[in-house]
Amino acid sequence: MKLQRYGAIAGLALAATLGLSACGSDNNEPASGATAAGSAAAVDCATGTLNAQGSSAQKNAMAEWIKAYQQKCAGTTINYEASGSGAGIQAFIAGTADFAGSDSALKPEEQPQADAKCAGGKAIHLPMVIGPVAVAYNVSGVDNLQLKPATLAKIFAGKVTKWDDAAIKADNPDAKLPATTIQTVHRSDESGTTDNFTKFLSKTSEADWTLGNAKAWKAPGGTGAKGSDGVASSVKGADGSIGYMEWSFAENAGLNMAKIGNGNGEFAALTAEAAGKTIAGAKIDGQGDDLKLSIDYNTKEAGAYPIVLATYEIVCSKGLAADKLALVKGLLGYAASAEGQNSLTDLGYAPLPETVRTKVETAVKNLS
């Protein structure tokens, strides 16, 4: 399966680029009902209730982890609301979410607010899902669209409004482009997917995208839709439309996805291998157990698909309430395990490279 190849490629590339040490689990005891790929996954069962929310991009991954964990561990109730990254962070800060899912790191002004909820510790970022951001479109008669970053920026900034515009024609000299009006679709809720997508535009097309990056959509015009599934549904239902969403949602909706120009001057299709090449350039910016990733959107790696994101679980390194700590460590420990990560391949996600996965696993063990 291509996503399994993606995990292998990303793991090898990051191992070479980051030089991260594989820390592995120090718990080698088999867990009941948790066997994967010839070895037993360590599942620490706990009882109680967890409430979390945030990134809709990881909704299907979180649903899979929760289902598997609750099957292995009786007496647990885990609720995850796919409210969007911004809402998840605010819920964590407000103390109504035990952890938050976010497709981008805490802002500098959010970090101290989040830290304040962690008695004796800090809020840290644990990457759990890495996935490409698809640019999906629905244009009658067009099934092999390719776009340079500058052209993409002009489309979403409202500077290019027709599909037969000269800029799109230049990127697609052999395509028969209709005069249809372009309908852009963006997230209506605050979203880490929006933050990553606009970061890509600002890093690669500064002259054509002057709005910077943020979780909230800032460009004029277009249609807003809630969640990645909402964007996918809107694109699927309207001829002439184009939108951005996490890869699995584009695949599940059966949408065409554009090839995107990279820093090497190529148009790269969204494939497992192409996304893995961009992840190879990622660096860990955080310190200690804070595992924030920095992604090079201008990658010049041949064949690299340049728009990828990391979804983090934002959680207290210390200070979790006693009745929550064991369950948070149990659930996130399972999510970070080889079994938990490998379960993502059939859902359209990419498992963490092994060098990163072991660091996440160790960070979860260190929660207190």
C-alpha cells in the first residue's frame, strides 16, 4: 500500500536528516489483545473519562485510536470533538479539554496561557499524525490540473477568477480550460490546516499572497465550510470549485487533486513518496519533550510534494489531574505505539517516521 511506503520513506529520510536516536519503549511486557507485526504493543489501560477536541484533520485517526483503546480497556469513556484546531486550543486553555488536537503549534501569546493550565509544567506538542494537504478541485473537463504556488496564491487571494485565466493556462498548456468562474472554498472555522496552507502560500509566493498565515481565513471572497469534511463536500458539490483539505478527506470524497509546483521547479502529484520527500527536510524545533516540527515548504528535493502538515496533541507535561493522567498516558501511548500508528494506513493518513514515533512515545511516558 502506498501509505505504508510513505511511512518507510519518511522514516528513512528523517533518520538521515535529523539524526534522531531511536529511543524505543522500555516497556516490553505484552499487553492483552495488542499484537501487531510480530510484537506486542504496550497498552496501559486506565479507567475514567476524557474530553478532548480540536483538529478535524485527525478526526478519523482519533476515532480509530479511541475505538481500539476502549475495546482493549474496559471502563473508559473518551470523547473527541472535531471542532477545529483553534477551538481545541481555546478549550484546552479554558480547562474544558484534557488535551487539544492542533495542526499548528501554539502561538507565542497562547503558550503562556496554555502553560498556566499545567501545574509545575508546560504545554507541549506531540506530533501524532503527519499528512499532506491536498488542493482538490471540481472543474468539468479538467482532470490533470497543475498549479505553481504563485498561481495558487492568486486564485485564493481572488486575483485570478476564471479557470481560463492566462496564469492557469501557462501552468497547463495542454489542458482545455473552461471560462467557468472559480469558486474557492476555505475553512470557516479556525484551523491548523488553514494555518499550514497559508504558511505555504506566504513562504512560496510572498508577492502574490500578502496576508501571512493564521488559523482564521483572511482572504476576501470564497465560500467558507466547517471542517475538512465540509470543504470536501462543498468542492464535490460545485462545478468550478477548488479547496484545500487534509489528504484523506479528498480521497474519501473521490476528488481530483492538483499537482503543485515545488522549489525544484517541478509539478509534483500528491503521492506517498512525494510527501515523504518533503518530510525529509523537517526539523524538530522544540526542546526536550516538546516536539514541534519545522517544515520546508520551499523544498528543492526532486519530486517532492510541498504542502504537508503535522497534527499535534497539545498536553500538559506536568500537572494533569490524577484522575486524568493515567488515561491520557494510556490513550496517547497507544496512539504513539507502532500498532496505533500502523492502524492509520488504511484511513488515508501517514504513520509517524520511526525516529519521531519513538520520541513521541517517550514523551508520553514522561507525562506526570
